Amino acid sequence: MTARLASALLFVFAAAWGAPAPAQEGPDVLVKRVTLEVVDLISKDKEIKAGNRARLIELIDAKVLPHFNFASMSALAMGQSWNKANPEQKKRITEEFRTLLVRTYASALAAYSEQKFDFRPLRAKPADTDVTVQVRVLQPGAQPVPIDYSMEKTAAGWKVYDVMVGWVSLVANYRTEFNNLVREAGIDGLIKNLSDKNRALEARAPARR
Amino acid sequence: MRGWVVIAALVAGCASTGEGDPRDPFEGVNRRVYRFNDVVDVHVAQPVARGYKRVVPGEIRDRVRNFFGNIGDVFIGANNILQGKFADGAGDWARVLWNTSFGLFGIHDVASEMGYEKHDEDFGQTFGWWGAKSGPYLILPLLGSSTMRDGLGKGVDLYTDPLTEVRPYHLEYGLIGLRLTQTRADLLDASRILEEAALDKYVFQRDAYLQRRRSLIYDGQPPRERPAEEADDGKTR
């Protein structure tokens, strides 16, 4: 009796350990869960609703960012210049780009958090490792705003490597800006520009609405 | 009408300068017009839009947006038909029928709830669908981001705009003013995000505009990314 129980338990444990992470969540399920969770948290948080930007960024940092692959995003936005950067520069670029994108994402989310979301069914084969998850923000009297997440499958689960808002890819949009800056002022010039931009935004953050 | 004059002036007025972005040979002039537009936006359009948003409740603003959107659907439908997308065009005109009748002259968007999705079409997109290349990027005075193709499209859009037929004149200007205010108010959040996100606002807005127009021509399903130099052609089939 006890032996059978023990072996059953052992089996359960083995299954739990052996499985590659707790039964990996599909990309569309992940996007839906995180979006609804964050929107719900925003709607319940008086301080965020009153315009506390720092708190909103904190929330996004904790809930959303773990699902983004910022090194990928930076590399894509840099294009060919990425290979010319040394590891230290790559690290700085990734950090600064991340800070900038978080703030942008926070603003977008704050603007849309009271709208209804339509999570489109995923059009992908189970074996795909690179998919687009489509979300539509519904607003009265206007065409829905499409938000598409390009996601890749990694060992640590599905990660976002580009976001398209209103059919504009963020990564592609930064590519020209980054290339211009690298051409004019080199990679360090780009880093300085990004970091100046972030500092300037931080300085004025508390005052805005 | 205005669009044509502006394009002619811009094309005549400047030659391409140095090694800039190949999609934007008139960058020098464009940037000057952009600065002018920005001043008007910051000192006139934005304050008016903010005041409007503060004074008029969201519920009423939805009615206003729906009302003008309903008129727009007539032309969105026409453009879909000109592009051979008859089902979409029929859907747009069904929207107009339902919204004008049961939606009380368009102030309620009952058609969306019935499952008729609103589309985004204009003559610039129709020209693109027919295969017209975008041509150089242009900043139109007061109207903002455009291209040679979209500027011509804008001219046709304005020419066919029923609001310009409204009489007496003070009613026409009142309606056009209200529509502009509503549109700007709807874009307040987006323009603030642009402000925050961009390293160079002009470049960021230009690239976003070109990307978006290209996607719109393909109704959100453009072929996969090509090198930037040859992006935003007309639709090729």
C-alpha cells in the first residue's frame, strides 16, 4: 500500500521535475493573461490612475518586462552596427533602449487601459518558434488599433522581440534613428543620446498629468 | 485643392540635398514646414483640443466621432470598391445604412456591434493599391506627413469631402472645425507618446508614417520587411 503510494508520489515528482518548465504557456495565452492582469492592476490602483508614472513603470517592470527580449530588440534596431559594438557598448545600449521602451509602453498602456481588448486567435502551427500574436484595441467610432507582438520561443518561454502598434514596428522605426546617430556620432554617440533622452524624461516625469 | 498647389510649390522650390534618406529628398524644406506645423500645433491645435477634451464629456465626444466617422464611411466604401474589395465596400455602406437609420444620423455606431468592422481607406491608399509608388516624402503645411502619392490622394479626399458643400459658410467652417478638434483630441495621447519615444521627432514620425501607409495599402498584411531603401512602393501584384 505505502509502496504503491510512494511510487505514485515519486512518479508525480518525476513528472514535475522532468517537464520543461511548468507546461509552457502558449504565446497567445501569455499575452492575454499578462495584458488583462496589468490592465486590471492599473484600474485598481488609485495612484496610477491619478497619474503616478513611476508606479506604473514599476508595475510594468515587474509584470511585463520579463517577457521581453531586449537584447534581441536592440540588435534588430541597430542592424549592421550591432556587430561593430563591443560587449560593454551592447550592454549599455540594451539598458538604455529598455528604459526608453518601458516608458513608451507605459504611456501607451495608460492611454488604452480603459478600452476593450480583442485577443485574436493565434494563426500558427504548434511547432512554430516565431509567431505574431494579434491584439486589437477597440474604440468607439474608429478602426480598432492593432497591437501585434512578434514573439520567439526560447528555453525560458516565449519572448517578445518586436511590438507593432498601429502597424508600425517599434524596432524598425528606431532603426533609421539609430543608424543616423551611429553615422554622425558613432556608437558612443548613440549611447549618449539615448541616455540623455532617458534622463530628460525622468526629470519631467512626475509633473505630467 | 490645397494639396496640389503645395506639392507643386515644394517640387519647384527645392532640389535634393546631399546624402540624406533616399525616401526623403526634400528633407531640408520638409523640416522647415515641420517646424512651422509644430508651432501651430503647440500654440493653437493642442490647447484647443485639450480644452475640448476637458469641457466635453467622453460620451459626447464618442457621438461626435461617430457622426463624422459615418460620413467618412461613405468614402471608405467607395475606395474599397475602387480597389476591387467589394465585400469590404459593401460592409462599409451597410455600416452607413445601419448607423444613419438606427444609429440616429450616425451618432451611434450600431453597425460595429452588429459585426461590421470599420475600415481605414482613402484615395492615397487606392492609388497605392493600383500600383502608384509613394514618391518622395512630403510635409504639407498644416496637414502634416504625406508623400507625393498621398498628397494627391489628400487632394481628392478634400475635393470629395461633403462637409465643404455645407451652406451657410459658418456652418461649414463650424463642422470642419469640430471635426479637426475631435481628430486632434483623439491624437493627444499618441502625440505625447511620440514625443517621449523619439530621439529625433521628425525622423521617427516620418518612418512611422511611411511604415503605416505601406501597411494600410496592404490592409495590415504587407509582405515581409524589405531593406529600408526600397520600402513603401505601391502595391505590387
